[in-house]
Amino acid sequence: MIAKLRAALFLVLFYTLTVVMIFMAFPLLLGKQSAMWRQANRWARLHSFLSRHIIGIHSEWLGNKPDNIFTEDRVYLVVAKHESMFETLELVRFLGHPAIILKKELVDLPLFGRLLKAHGSIPVDRSRSAVALRRMLRLAGDAQKQGRSLLLFPEGTRVAHGDAPAIRAGFYGLYKMLNLPVVPIALDSGLLWGSGLNKKAGTVHFQAGDVIPAGLPRKEAEACVHAAINSLNNAIEKPSKQLS
């Protein structure tokens, strides 16, 4: 019962403050895009703060830490496991200002969708039309020129912890076109962060796999990504002293 009350308080505070931050962000549309990047990072930090201090969910990186990987002079195609909303905002916080590749329905939302576009998020149109594909690739190329890493959830949707669906075809098209090295990220947020009030205290683990070089054949690239992002599928929730 206490855990559900904490989750309810988190949801009320987070979404109320999110509405405030959305309206605060609209004047930033008149300025440089970097101002929108900073506002998105504030939102991600707010989410992390409330998650830690209300629900009791912390983040821990196993092995190589993000500061050692995601520096300003390196651009990657970052591909991550997707088990909850939690990692979406945590990865924004860790990566700084990535261009997020997400479903078009989010970009079409009133108000919030306008801010996503201004941030430089890249919509995926599932109609698979040639025009939509060219637009996605153009936006991804623009982000690369700005020195921004791109964040993609290659399974295409959220999955339950332990599930390992095949990598969607769109990953390889983007990988081939951008010719960028890939940083795969495994995580286990699904153990703690469920839908609605189903959230409990603990540590969400993140793990960056070895960098996958650009230019690999399709089967090899997809196999490397699939293995790396699923490397924590058998993780067991445990207490940790190394928190961030």
C-alpha cells in the first residue's frame, strides 16, 4: 500500500510539474535549439529526482560509465533496451542532448509534440512510405552534423523484462546510412517500473556494451546489438551501494 501511495504522489507531482515545464518551454522556441536541449535535460533531472526521493528508484551503471563514453567529440548511434518510460528520460540525462528516434504519434500530440520537434526528435512513420523514410534519414543526418548522438530503441516498443524480440528492420537502414559506431545499452527497469502505480523501490541497472563498429553486414550488426541489449535479461534485483 505504501509503495502505491508513493507512486501516486510521484505521478501527481511529475505530471503537474511537467505541464508547468511545457508552458515554460514555449518561449524558448524563439531562441536557439540548444535552449530546448537544456530544458529537456531539466525535465529528465526532475524525473530522476522525484524517482529517487519519492519512489526510491536509483540508477547504477555497471562497468563503463557514461562520462567515459559519451563525450562531446564523439557521435554514436545509441541503441537501448526498452522496458519502461524510466530509461527514456534517464538516457536523456546521461547522454546530454541526444536526438531521440520515436514513434510519430508522439510528435503529433498537441503542444508537447511541437516541443519534441523543436528539440530535434526524429519521428518514425510506420506507413513506411518512401517520403517518410527520406525525411527520417534527413533529420538523422542533420542531428549527426550537429554533433548529437542518436537514441534508438531497436525493438520498436516496450517489452517485459526478459523478453528478447528480434531487432526491427529500421535499425539497419539507419546504421548503414549514418555510418556511425553503435553503443548498445542493456537495462532492467522492468523489474521495478511497471505501469500506473506498479512501481517499487530499488536500483535500475544500465550496462553499455562494447562499441560496435560501423560498416558491418546486416546479420552481424543485428546479432551484436541483440546480444548486447539483452545481456541483463537474467539480472536479479539486488541492493547496491553505487548510485547516481
